[in-house]
Amino acid sequence: MKNKVILIFSFISIVLFIFFIKEILFKDRDTEFYQKGWEAYSKKECEMSIFYLNHVNKEKYPDILLPLGACYVDTENFNDAITIIEEALKKKIVKSQDYGNILGLLGYSYLKTLE
């Protein structure tokens, strides 16, 4: 009985240790990729921005959806642009002053997929 309790506590300790290590590593990566993605976007380096922003947790950083969608349009990846822009619209993260531009990108993407 004593060995079973020790075994259970050991297993729980290992699982918690792995969970905390994973959280620490991915948190740092999210932040790093978030910053590098925005930096690449500001330099109009859309391919790099797409790479970095696709590795960021979109639930934690929903503000990456609009630059990601714009970069997909710039690189003529219209199906992905539609998916990302629609996700941004559903999450209601679009500012009112940007709404027209975002709808323009979305409409343009839909037209380009028909060609």
C-alpha cells in the first residue's frame, strides 16, 4: 500500500513538472514569435511575418489575426486570408476605423479565389 501511494505521488509530480516546463518554454516562444512577427509585418516582410505569427497562440494574442490576414492577401494566399479575416471578424477584434479596409481585403480575397 505504501509503495502504491509513493508511486502515485511520484507520477503526479512528474506530470506536474512536465506541465510547468512546457508552459514556461511555450510562453517564451509565443512572446518571442509574437514580437518577431510584428517586427516583420512592420517591415512589410510578409513571408516572415506569416511564419512567426502562425506559431503564436491566437487565443492569447488575437490581435495577430488582422496582420496575418493582410499578409496572406499580399502573398496571394487568398483561401488562408479568408479563413483568418473571417475569424477576426467573428471574434470582433476589428476596430471600427479598420472595418472598411478589412471588408475590402475579404472581398478582394473572395474575388481572387473565383479566378
